Amino acid sequence: MLKSELIITLTDKFPALQKGDAESCVTTILDAIAEQVSKDGRVEIRGFGTFQLNIRPARTARNPKTGVQVAVPAKPSPHFRAGKELKERVDVA
């Protein structure tokens, strides 16, 4: 589902909600999640899942073309873990 499809779904489900208001709500929620995760925080939505920041450790890799070893620094990576209810709904389908 795309962000625009989510906005359309909200406006269809709640006719009193204007498209601009629904877009503002969706954008605000997604921005709040992204901001909290980027601050090394954790966002938990009960029944859906958790968003958090994982740090990939530094490692040594090889350049596939030359074979020269290259140091790759540690790097943050966003991670989503599905909650129990979401897993159960997906397993049924």
C-alpha cells in the first residue's frame, strides 16, 4: 500500500475527513516515527510492531573488482519487528 492509497482509504472510511487533513495526519504520524527512530529511540505500536534503530558493526569487506580489503564503518539501520497480532493475521492469510 502506498501513502496515497492509505490517505484514500482513510477518506473513504471517514467521509467527514477532508483529503488534505488525512494527508496531514498520515504525514505527521510517519514523520514522528522517523524522527523518534533517528534519535536512537524505539516506537512501539501495540498489536502492530516496533520500529527501532540497529547499529551494524564495523567490518572488513572486499572490493569485488580488485579484491582489495576495505574497512566498512559501523552504520545505523532502521529495523521493524512485527507484533504478535500482526504475525497471527499474516499467518491466517
